[in-house]
Amino acid sequence: MKVTPAWTATFETNVQTFIVDAWKRVEKNLIWDKMMDVRTSVTLRELYFWLIETAAIYPENQGGNKRYDDLAATFYEIDNANSGAGLTLTKNELEDNMMASPNLRGMPALDYAANWAKQIGGAGAYWPQQQLFALIAGGKTTTIGYDGVPLFATNHPIHPLSSALGTYSNKLTALPLATAATIQVAAGNINTAVAAMRALTQPNGKFRMLRPRTLLHDPSNLYTVNQLLDSKFFNAGENVLTRLGIEPVCADELSVEPGVWYLVAEMMPGEGGPFIFQEREPYYLTSYTADSQVELNRRKRFEWLYDGRNAAAPGHPYLIFRIEPT
């Protein structure tokens, strides 16, 4: 085959089709958007400001006793970073339709390109979820939130700018599910975690009114969690946990810590989420279709670059609880 502008246009269309198809295939099984607030970025870094909930209503008797609150805000800076990959083929490999690399010798170059496109399309779709579980994995140590402590901790300040109001915890222990003594004990452990989340208050002393909507767990908890949250009955009685509206979500990525589970609160529009995925530039494939025949003849090595710019960061720690079995 000859490398011509028409041929490169067809080649790139095929590669892009494989990327899109792989993206859609992976996207159907992703769960990251249940826990990440997606934000669009327009610059290198974004500053997120959260107004601290200190406003309150006060009695004024017959009036004339107006109180003016001093509101404060906390912020978090998220820097976008480039990520991507590339496909490199020589002019000879394209025209001979045969890879020249010793470990790929004899493989058709077009098959190689198609396989790369499928893999990179799936990787692009999975990237936000990969970042999510990296943040969760470092949640007790390296993932530091806007309040200055690890994402999962027992000493989150209720008021990030004042220690006078004390702390709260979003890390609970000794609440197993699959390894609980009985199914009733496991049900009670879920209730304990739900009660802890709903007990959280704002800096103004009012309850946050949080409602858990997702129970994120590893495969070892799959059977027990489905019994507790999907079954209408167990032990000949009604399963009242199904009234809570909590969706069970099993994540293979959590297999590294068997038995650990997470309770995720409902995300309200404009409030933010337990995690943030910030997108500056969606992933895209470069194109050579505008090159002339002279420019294509001059090239002996062709590259197709798949690039994007984005970032992931922790959000509100009170919207996600880590629950450990021991």
C-alpha cells in the first residue's frame, strides 16, 4: 500500500472508530461518576472555594437586633496535568503492513494499530476511575483534603479555620459485613454507619441532613451486601434496609483490602462531591490528514498522539465514610 493523504485519512478514521468503540464498551461498566463531581476547567489550575456553613437565624424579639454573620470560606487548588500515549509506525511498516520490531516481527501493522486503539480507548474511558481508586487507596495517608488531614480520618475539623468547634470522624472500625457473626449483626453494622453519617453537623451547629446513597464494597462483601440491600426479606421478615435507598456497588479495585467498605452520601447540585474530576481537555487523537503528499513522503516515521488534560482530587470528606471490619 502507498501512504497518501487519502490513505492516512481512512487509517485515522478506523483508529478513531476503534477508540470510540472501546471507550463505549468500558464506559458501560464504570462507577466513578457515582462518587466524583465532574468539573470543567478553563485554565492551568482551578481554585475551588467552599463557603463554610456558619450562617444561622437568630431571634430578634421586637426587631432592631440584627446580627451580621462573619462568613468564611475554604479553598482547594487543583492543577491540571497532561496524560496520554502514542502510536508510532514507520513508513516501511505501513507500506509493507508488517511490524519491524523483533518482538512483533511479522505482525500486520494495521492489526497492531487496531489493537493499540482498542486498548487506549478503554484506558481513556477508565482513567477517571483509575484516579478515583488511587485517591481512595491513599485515603488514610497521602490523600490530603482541604481541611489539612487525610481524607479518611477521625480528626476532621468541623470548622476548617477554627479548632474551637472540635472534630468529626469519617473512619469507622469494627463494623464487618461478610465476616459478621450473623446477617442481623451485619445489618446492624450498616445501620451504625448510616447513623454516624446522619449525625454530622455543620459549623453552625445544624445537622447536615446527609443521606447515604451508595455502599461501595469489594467482592468479598458481594453476597452479604446484596442480601442486605437488594433482598426484600431475610429470615422470614421484611428487610427494612431496602427502604434506605442505598445502592450496592461492587468494585474489583477494592480487592486489595478485603472487607473494607465505604458509605457515600448523596451529592447535591453545586455542593461538590467526595471527589472531584476536573477536565481541561478531553482525550483526542492527533491527525495528519491535512498533510500534502510531499510532506507524507518526507516522513519516515509517523506518530499518532492520544492526549488529554485533567486532574482528580478529594472533595468533601463528610460525604464518604470508610468502614473497616476490625
